[in-house]
Amino acid sequence: TKTSGTGLGLAYSKKVVEGMGGTITLFNRPDEKGACLTIKLPRAKGD
């Protein structure tokens, strides 16, 4: 586990994902240790 950092990772990721038209969701998992991160991106349009 990292003990230090800038704390910008999730904020930066959110901007990138939303810039591509997607969503990012983070939630706790009370039955297990840690958290769950879901990233959803739209499919690319075919030519």
C-alpha cells in the first residue's frame, strides 16, 4: 500500500472518462475489504 501521493488519481481518471462520454463509479464493499471501481465507456461508432 502506498503511504503518500498527490491524491489526484481518481479526479484525473474521472475527467478522462467523462471526457470520453463515460461514467466512473466508486463504492465500498462492506462485506469485503477495499472498494469497487466501475468504468463505463460508450462503444465506438462504426464507419
